[in-house]
Amino acid sequence: MGEQSLLLPALVARGLAANGRLEYYLTLLRTAHAYALAPIGPVPSLRLAREASGLTDSALDRIVEGSSTIGSDTLHIPHAESIVEHLFEELRLMLPPLEVAGRANPDVQSRLDIYRRRLDDLVAHAPSCHEDQLMVGAIAMLTRASGNGHDTAHQLAVDLRGELMRLEATVLAETIDGAQAYGLTDADRPLVRAFMKGVNQTASLKFDHPGLDTIATRDENRLSIQSDLGSTAAHVIVVAVTGLSAIVTYTDVHRKRIGFLQDMLREFPVEWSVASAGKDYDMSIGRWVATAPDDLERYLTHLGSRLVFLIDWNRARKRLSRLVRKSAVTDLLKWAADNNVGHQAFLQVGDIGIIDAALERAAPVHLRLGGLDDWLGPEAARAFLTSVLRVASSGLSAGRSASLIEDEIEAELLRHVRTTDPHTLQAVSEHATIVAALAERVRQTVAHACSDETFHQSTLTAELAKRWSTHADQLVVQASRRLTRASEREVRQLLVEADGAADALEEAAFMLTLLPDSVDPETLALLVGLADLVTDTVREYVRCLQTGRDLSSDSSYSDVDVFLVGIDRLIDLHRQASAKKRTLTERLLRGSGDFHDLHVVGDVARGFERTSAAMARCGAMVRDHVLRTQPDR
């Protein structure tokens, strides 16, 4: 009908299929070259690579073993002339999609003209393959990435593949559970859904890292599913499904990560082979044949669910190996994958920096020798690091603050090195009870500031506040006499800080006796709101003390989590109180009230804000006391 653009999806699929065959031919030439120069050991098998590319000629599997050298600079590779011809033919098959797209896009047409000239030049300078003999240097001219301005068939294939991938994104016909797809049959869609089910099960564990974009296409008798695994072009996985057979082609610049993928798929009897071991990247191919369609879908789901654990894997491995032995790191990352915890959150929240901070707080550097496994022991170090990975992943997923995640990691570390003495916080708890009662009494007085008994109630509150504050002072003095060890120094400091809150509330209670009747209702409402926040802050401080006193080295993770979440909430309440106080101050300064209103209300608000700030500081000190080791000196 003249609408050749309708053929573009099929042409792109054919072009990408040609690229797959081209990659096989390049791998075949590289492998034959290497074996001819050093025919030692078993002959590399490229059968799976051939099958993955869609080529059916089994005679190609015998080319490597038939390759040899002739003299010092010539190779004999069976069918070399035919291989090179096929190679250039596959390059030509990658051009038609650009020809169609170029009719509507001048930029594509301009690039197509350049690609044609490059291909013509490569063909014109193609190496001689007379009697299947090639010069040794001819292999590099065909298969290496371009350098020093010299073009190669491999480099042209890479550039054309990039063009086809960009075109592919513009001609997609449907989306299947997040995978972009076109040309699929009804039988293909359940397989793509199975693969994407696995991808989507764990995709959230990459957080905002790029990767896992998936494309599914059909080329004649094969379904192809491709996922990118990050920001590098060489980190890609392609699954070719024919019948009940699934062939995985995986390229990676890190050989150890290839082994990690194979280990994650160990529950399935995948037949693996190394298709290429070059300096740019390695390629591994694995074939698994299912016994029934359900088994095939189960395999594809499992494979898809493992991909997220390949993203940034090598970076995590290197970072963790600075803490424990390399042999333990792979097992640790395997645990993270098996338990769907992953390592990306650990990298995003600060990786070993967050652990170093916890170590520094737990014990000075001069008390720690060697790595983490030397200091804690291998089992404890592994248990701690698994907790770090879990805490980072669950915390980041839940949107917890960085400081809370840091506290939880410190708590996990200190579970292995200390216990908490609940008795040292007894005096602090008694003191906090007085502060809480004082805060509640002052809040009630503010809330009833407009009643007929305002003066009588405020006077009574001021008298009670003075007595309670004196009692609190006595507790501080008595406790300071008992807490004489250096390890209890921070408890004494905590009591002094908390006593500042009691003093601030006593001063606020006194100023309430001077509160004029002329204060406007909106200003008074802001003051009541500030009093409510301060009361909530003190109550949260008391709860944190009660929780902290009950913690020990045997406490569960959930118990420690409750404590740390309470500290985080306490600090947030202080931020809210500070914001409320600023709003009140702005109203006082911009309003029409007299100096008396400004002075009294301002002083009460400052007393409330001082109380809130003292409680926040006390919360941080309680956290440090519960988590930190303080050896006797």
C-alpha cells in the first residue's frame, strides 16, 4: 500500500537478529584465532552461542578445532571466506530499517549515508581469505573496537545496533507489565509476563539506579527478551526462547559477576559455556530446557527476579571487601540476593562510610585492629553486615531518615560488643517524670488562660512549678554524687541538660501569672499549640527512656527499632515546636499588641522552645548512652 513505515518494526527485528548472528561470527573468528595460536586444553565450544544467534549449521561448531597457524603470520580457519562474507552480509541487513526511517528523518538519513560509506570502505579493504587463509592481523581489523581512527566491522556493528535500539523505542506496539514489546504472538505474551513478574518482584531494590529496561520482540521462530543492567552498554542480558528452550546470553566486563549470576540460577540445570573472553567484556551463554510450559515460566520468573542483584554488584563487592575478607563478601552478597534484600540501598545510604561512623562511635580506632572480621570475629562480622544490608534496604524502602538508619546500624553493631545497664537511667527516669508532670500542668494553664479563674490557676501552677523544679534539682545533686565513674559522666550531663528543661518550664509558669487579658485569641491559640507540642515532646522523651532502660544485648531488632524510631520522632517534634515558636514570634512583632503582650507571651514561648530543645538534646544523649560502650577507666 506504499506505507513502508508499517514494515519498520519487522525490519528492526530483522536488523537486530542480524546483529546477533554478526556477533556470533565475530566471536567465532576471535576464538578460532586464539585456539590456532595456542591449541592447548579442551577446544572451546560455541554451540550455545550459535544456537542463541539463530544459526542452525552445526558444521560451524567444528571450525575452532580445525583452525591452525601457517608460519608465523598466517592463519588457516575453515570456511573463513564464507564467514567473512556472511559477516558483511549481516551488516548490510542492519541498514534497511535506517533507510525506511531516513525518509521521514533527515538526521537519520545523514547518518545512514555515513554508515553506507563506512561499510563500502570496509568491504573494499576486506582481508583476503584465499583458500581460507588470513593474515594474523586481519582478525583484529575485523573484530576489535576501533582505535586510532581505524574503523572495523565490530565498531560499525556496535554503532548500527545503537541506531536500531533507538528506532526500536519508536515503533513499539504494546507494553506488557513494563516490558516494551512488538511482533509478539499469543504464545509469547505469557512468557514475557512470567519474566516481568520476576523483574517487578525485586525491581524496587535498585531504587533510583538506572537499569532493567526490558524489550521483547519476535524474530521468525524465536522470542527475544532483552534487559539492560545499568549504564554501560556492555552489561546486557538477552533471553532467546524457542519452544521449551531458553538460552541466556550475558555480557559483562566483570568475570566474577558472571559466576555470581550462574550461582543465583543454580537451582535450574543450566548448561553454561563461555562464548568470548575478550579484553572489552566477557560473554557467557546458558541453556535451560524445560519439561513443560509451566516450568519454563517458572524459570523465566526466577531469572527476571535475579537481575536487580547484578546492578552495581562489583562496586558493592569492592566496598565490602574493605571490611571483611573477599571470600566472605561473595557469600554476603549471595545472602542478600537469596533473601531479596540486595545491596543497592547500602551503597545509596553511604556504604562503608556509615559503618565507619558506627565503628568510630562504638570504639576508638586505637582499640580496633585489623578488619571487621578480625575485631568481631568472622561469624559476628557476617551477622552484623547482613543486618546492615537489611536495615539499609528496609529503611530506604520505608522512607526513613538517614540519621535513623545510621542509628539502627550503630545499634546492630553494638549488639555484638556490649550490653546496656538499665539501672544507670533510673535517676534520669525519675527526673523525666517530674518534667513531664510540670509540662502537662503548664499546658493546662495555657489552655485555660481565658477563663475567669486564670489568675488563680496560673498562680497555683507557678507555686507547684517552683516546688517540682526544686525537687528535680535535688534529684540531680543526689544522682551526681552516686554517678562517680567516668563511664557515668554522660548520665550526669544528661541530668543537667534535662534539668534545664525543668527550669525553663518553671520560668514559663511564672510568666503566665503576668499574662494580660488583652492577648488576642489567635496569638493565644498559637501559644496553646506550642504548649501541646512541648508536652508531646516531653512525653516522647519519657517513652524513649522507658524503652531504652529495657534494652540489652539480647533485645530483638524490633525492640531496638522502636527505641530508635522514638528518638527520631522526638527530634521531629522539636523541629515542629521551633517552627511554631517562630510563627508566634512573627505574629507578635507584626501585630498591634503592646509591649506587655510582646514581653510576656514572648518569654513564655521562649521557655517552651528551650524545653523542647533540651528534650531533643537529651534524646540524642539517651540514644548515645544506650548504644555506646563507655569502659571504666
